[in-house]
Amino acid sequence: MISKAREKKDRHEAVCKICNHPYRKQIEDRWCAWASTATLAEKYRVSLSSISRHMAAFKLQERRATNLRVAPELIIEQEDEVEQRAILKRLKKWNMKHMPNSKNIKRPKTNKRKKSD
Ligand SMILES: [Zn+2]
């Protein structure tokens, strides 16, 4: 017997414009990397709702959200200490203004050096 979830997925795949699109993987990857839904819809000639339904069906919003959390970390890691402090100061200021009840942002821990170095 086929499960209801499997049936629902099969039905989605049968009618979904993204599932059946030759550039499906590119659409998914670019959407997860925060390309705009409207831009992708225009470029790949599909509707906004097709993209939204497909991403929801495969729970790709979580992957997109994870990419958003990882991106600032990668940006900060690439900078030198002076720039890191400046970025974190600005983030902290933004955070205090817009999210006053959240925890303070701390500088990521790096390999500790002895003071004598
Ligand atoms: Zn789909």
C-alpha cells in the first residue's frame, strides 16, 4: 500500500513545473542561495506560485534559511580582526535596536594566542 505522503508527493511531481523543468537543480540551488523568486520565475519561465509550491513540497525553505545563517559567518571569517570587530559592532548595534530582547552577539572564538606573541 502506498502511503498518503507518497501519494501526495507523486501527485505534486506529476503536475509541478519545477519538478519537470530541465533546470530544476539550478532553480533549487539558486533559490536556496537567496536568488529572488521573481527573478527565477522570469528567467526560467515559471510562475511564482510554482516555485513557492515546489520549495514548500520539498521543505527547501529550511535549506534557504540555513544558508542565510551561514553566510554572515563566512563573511566575518574572511576578514581580519579589525574588520571583524567593526562588523560585529555594527551587528550588535543593529541587534540592540531591532531585537532588544535577544542575546548579545559575541565575536566567534578563534585560536587563542598567548599575550606574549
Ligand atoms: Zn515540484
